[in-house]
Amino acid sequence: MKHQGAPGAQRLTAGERKSAYEKLRRMSTWRLLSAHKAPAVLAILQSVFPAGDRRLERSEMVARVNTHLGLLHDDDEQRTTAGDYVDSWVREGYLTRRDDPHSVETTFEPSPATVDAVQFIASLEEHNPTTTESRLTLVLQQFERLAQETETDRDVRLRDLQQRREDIEREIRELSEGELMLPSQDTSVDRLKDILLIADRLSGDFLQYREDLRAVDLHLREQILSPEGSRGEILEQLLAGDDLLGQSTVGRTFTAFFRLLNDPRQNEQAQDVVDRLLSREFAKKLTRAEREKLANVFSDLYEPAQEVLDVKTELYRSLARFVRSQDFRQHRVLLDLLQEAQGIALAQKDEVPPKSPFPMELDLTRIQVTSVAQHVLKDPSDPGLPAEAVVHDATMLSPEALEDLVQINDIDLAGLTARVNDTVAARGQATVGSLVRDGAATQGLASVVGLMLLATQYASKREGDAELIQWVEPGDVPYAAKIPAFYFLEALPDA
């Protein structure tokens, strides 16, 4: 058997491998695959989270699991509710629970461990060989590109460039003479499927990015509270405004990926390539699902990538507030007290048995509180809802109409411009939706109109994409609107 370790790594003994696998077996992916009800759990999670549904509110999650509850119940087993199963899957690490500020309910999404398990099972079902010509070609091309880009000898790089120029000139001559060499359709289909498989696995990487960023944030907080180590240096960097999350390995990797994904020139070229591939004759051999995946291969990445960026931004702001507000000092005092209490307890462990009665009575620390306000009273004078809701057709406002609204309503364009510039400087880009979520709509609908005017003048519009924005008008009245997707990529001139 070949050694499957890192290149140049020391060969592990059987005992060392066993210890490493024992640690891996405690991870959620292994536990899920080896669980007694793994087939039912995996099948339900795949059905509950079809393509496009990455996050569900608790009520929707429980309702979907409840429709498949029979798959989880054995004949002689005590019946467990769908809600109990959902909670247990969170504890086991199969689901990730989040408190979404835009939702009144807790939300759930598949954990990175579940995504890995589903992809592993899918690979067993498909039985696709990995030693294909197309994959070997991809590997060779990447090796060749890396060797060329890292070559330090000028003469060698010049010879490589000259050879590439000769190859291109030869192809031009052959095409001019009417000779057109194409790979077989089967070869082209295999290469395209391999590329789609790589792109499909990126969706699971976004979940891992978010977990890794949270792990970096937790590690930084632990270093700040630790009495040893380089906490002074970390505090100085954070107080100076350094983005330590962005400077971490996972932060740098994601930032480079996000910039490439949102490069307008790169996007235009990529979409042109996808359209050309879809028009090829061999593309007709793809299934409908594969063709849809190819058509949306880049657009499907924008929303989860934006979610990762939002998590990174929120973690950065939270960490900065934690330091600048001096909250970490209170946490240090609490940590010292806890360690002191733990030391006293350890010193008494041999003298006081753990099950000995403790002469103290504790009152119940919480009570169940209900209110009459939870009941909705009937108003006899209320005629109720109309039989049919009036639906108005959506219309697009022209830039001229937006400019008229700005002049009539005295909208603070200077303040909105400053908001846009601050966000672009911090994140590299901004959308109308992200600005509204960050509190830019101080004038309610008027601010939204002002942002749309700035977007039509200075932002890049992504055709076919839209985003849903939500804000609150005076009197705590919530409003929502669906608008085209505009991206501010550069600082705006002063209003």
C-alpha cells in the first residue's frame, strides 16, 4: 500500500495511524457516516436541503423533517419528534444553528461535516474513475503553469515564451490552411464534467470558510484573555485598526477568491466562455441538471461568497468593539476568578467526595412568565382583510425620476456618499442591500432612493441579478423592496 501523506512527510507507523484515526473518528463526518441511522439521516438532510436552500428557519426545518419521520422510527422504538431530532443533529454536529438578525426564528444549515459526508456518499454512488485523461491533463496544465510562473531564470522563461509563440503561430497557419483539430465529443464531455465537479465542491468550502473564520476569531479572543503569550502585540494591532482576521491564512485565501469572483472584467470573460461552451455540440450530451449547473456555475457562487464576507466583517467589528470598549478587562477578571475557584475545588477533591450532600438550598433560578399581551383581542369595528389583495405591477424608475425625487425630498446625498466610500474602503465593494443592512437608510425610503440614484450613476449593474432589501420607516413599520443588483467598486466623488 502506498503511503498517502504529505510530500516529504515522515512515514507513520501503524500505531501512529491508529491514534490519528481515533481522533478522526470523533469528528462529526465520521460519526455521521458510522451512525446506526446514517442512511435515513443523510437521505432526509439531502431532501430537506435541496439545491438552492442553504438555510431554513426552525419551523420550516421541523416541518420538512416531520414529512420523513417514518424513515427514522423503528417498530419497537419510542417515538421521537422532528424537533427533537433537529436538536440532536445540532448537538452531533450534523447541523449548524445560527441566530439570524433578519429573522425572528433560529435558522439551520448543513454543517461542513454533513456536506463532506454527502459528497463522499455521492462519490460511492457515481463510481467515477479518478484516473481519467481529462484529470491528468488538468494536473499537467497546472504543473506547467506553476513551473512557468515561478521560473527565476530569464533565459528559460524567454525560451518558454518563444516556444509558446511558435506553437500559437503554428496553430494560426494550420487554421489558415483549413485544418481544424478538435478533441472527441466524449473527451470534451469528460473534461467538462470534471470541471463542474470541482466547481460544485466550492459550495462546501464556503461553509468551511465561515467555520474557520469563527475559529480564528475565537483563537484571537483567547490570546487576548490569556495571561501569557503575545496578547500585548495583538491588542496594539487591533487598536491600530489592523484586520487580523483578514491577515490570517483563511482570511487571505478567501479575500483573493472573492476579489477574483467579483472582478467585472473576469466575470464578463467567464460568462462569455460559459455561453460558448453551452453552444457546443458536445454540450447536448450533458443532462439537464448539468447544463443548468454550467449556466449558473459563477452566479451560484455570489450569494454564499457574500455571506462569508458578511460573517468576516461582523466578526472583525465585534472583535474591534471587544477591545476598544475594554470589555476584555472584565472577561480577564472573570477568567481569573473562575481559575481561582477551580484551583480551590481541585485542592478539596480528595477531602470532599463528589457525591457527598451539600448543606445548602438553592431557590429556582427562573420561572415561566406569561402575559395577557400574548392574546390578540378582536376589534368589532375592524372590517377585516379585503377579499382580494390589490396587486400593482412593478415598474422601473428612470435615473431622471430618481433625481427628481432626491431634489423634492431633500435627501442627504453627502452622508450616503460617505457611507459608500467607508464601506468600499473597508470591504472592497458595497451593494445597496449591504449598505441598508449596515444602517445607511437613516431617512427610510428617502435614503433608499438616494442610494439607487448613486448606484445608477457610479455602480456596476449585474444584469439579471436582484437583491431584496429591508428597512424600517418611522413608527417601526417594516418595508421591503426588490431592486437590481448594483455593486460599488470604487470610491465616489464628494456630493
